[in-house]
Amino acid sequence: MKAHRAILIKLPRDKCDANYIKRLMALTNLVYRGFEVRVSDLPKTIQHQLYGFKNYMESLVFGTTPKKWFAETWVPLKTLRIYQDGSMKGDKGAPVALDFRSDVIRLRQVCRNEPGFVVEVPMPRWVIERVGEGGDVKFAMIGLRDDEPYLALIAERMVEPYQPSGYILAIDVNSWRYGIAWGLIRNGRIVSFKQDGLNPQRIVSLYNQAVRREKKVGRLKRLGLEDALNVKRAGRMARRLRSHAYRLIRAEAVFLARKLTKKALRYGAFVVIDDVDWESLRELLIRRYGGRVGKLLLSGLKGFVKLLVTQLEWYGAPYEFRRLYSRKCPRCEHELTQEEGRTMVCTNCGFKAPRDKVPMYWAIKEVHPGDREKAQ
Ligand SMILES: [Zn+2]
């Protein structure tokens, strides 16, 4: 199985011509839609590349099918890898060269339409680590995000999922009110259980502070005071609070995905991820926290699941998605009743468990990694 991981590297703005990259992106979009376009003033080497990628793009991490005209399509690029012993892999004329002898990445004529124009960026540690794990960076992409130029590197690795040891790692992606819950299961018993994650109250409070300040700025602007010093300061503060909230969510998703992948590997576990009904979770979060914060929290959870799956695949941890309920009896599927202290009780069969652990019992009921081995 081929596993992929990707990283985004910000390119130096002053050395990149954003309009040129924009044109390349538009051209990529056309090529991907099946048009034969040759533009006389763009380098042939790069145009030639695009056609070579045509049937490839969907398999690349960033290569999603452009649905709209002029939708932002990242420009796929081949890479040349030059290793420490001087050996090389890839196309010698590739526009992106990863040089492991001097630990730099050279971009030839992809940042500006000038013959021989080269931009050098330092080799990220991420690349060294992925290569150290047996990966290879065969492709790169260049594109703009929020009008800033970025290089995306895509590492690829052939990996076979390991045989699970008998442990199950069940991951419940709940509303994030009590964090993400995970349990380690063996022989039908919960060996350990933890609720981990971000305190959404902190996000909500940061976000609401930002909104309050933005409102204040808006009020003062309407009074014609936009130049006043404190208006500018309030505007800056609002932006800072908002981006702080975004960063917190992202950092938490990265941290948890990493932690749980490591845990799966350590125990040789079979991983079960709650197959979230995103639509109803979205409604729940919006009802509880309001539209903007709700959506922000939702995107954090989605990001977490995506990162987790990417890493599990990369390290060959077997996983599957299962709906892990918290209000339905894992024994008889009867609706559970909540009692004091968040205890869930089944009036039909007498099942009783703390609410947050009910999804773990669903994992015990539904998942039998051993069966899979026997079936093979
Ligand atoms: Zn029951």
C-alpha cells in the first residue's frame, strides 16, 4: 500500500512572483480539465510537466479535482533527489531539487519566470525524518494560499499494515467538550481509558474576545475614528486573538494525532476510529457554541481525524471507522437512559456504564481484529 504525507513550506515572498504562480495555477487547472494549452512565454519544461501529471493528480495529497473554473489548483512538479553519497533519483531536469548534501531545496524557474532563476530554501527536518523512515519525496507542488507562495512536499512510502497484537485502540471523536476519548482494549476489557484534548472553553473565550473587539472597531469606524491609535490597536488585537484560536486548535490536533499513532504502534494495536456523523456534530457544536466557534471546533476535529489517518497509514497501523455510540446500548441496542453523574443505564437489559465509556463498549462489541487474521 502506498502511504502519503505532505508538508507545506512558506516560500520567501520577495523572491516569488505571485502573479506568475497564479498563472501556473490557472494553467494547471486547464490542463487538468483536459485542455491542451501551450503558452508561449512560460517555460516549456514546466508546461511539459503538467501534462505528465494529468492522470496522476487525484492520487496526490493536494491534487483534488478542481470543480470550478479558475479554482485554485496547485502546480504539480517532479523532483530530483541528490543523496549524500552523490547518487541521484528522479528526473535531472526536474524543477525541484532536494539536495541532501547541502540540505537545501532548489526551485528552478518556478518562483519567477526568468531563465535560470533559482530559489533556495533550507531542507526541513520533516523531509530528513520521512526519508529516514524509508520514504521518498517524488513530488512537490507550488501554489498560493491566502496570496502567499508555498511549496508542498509529498512523501511517499510503500507500507504493509502490521498484524494486530490483540490490542484495540478505540478513539471516540466526541463533541470535544470533554476532549477526544480513547481506550485501550484487550480481551474484551478496557485496560486504560483517557479523555484528552483541548478545552473548548478557552477557544470560545478567545474567539468571543476577538469578536467583541472587532465590533468595537466597527463602531468606532462608523464614528469616523478609524485612524485613532486605539482603534488600530484593537483591530490588531482582534486579529491576534483569532489567529491564536486557530493555532491552538491546529496544534492540539497535531499533538493528539501523533500521540495516538505512537500509542497504536507501541501496542501493535488495531485502531478503531469513531465514524462521526459530521452533519449532526456540526449542528450540535453550532447549537452549543454559536455558528463561528462551532464551525471552528468542527474543523479542528475533522483536521484531527485526517491527520490521524494519514499517520496511521504512513506507519502501517491497521485501522477502520466504526460508529461508536454513546446513547445506544452496546448489548441490546436499546436507547440508554442517562442517570445522575453521567451514568448511562439500559432499562431493557440492565447494562450500565459511565457515559463517556459507552463508545468503548461499542468497540468491544463490534471489533474483533483476530477474525480478520483468521479470514485471511
Ligand atoms: Zn441493553
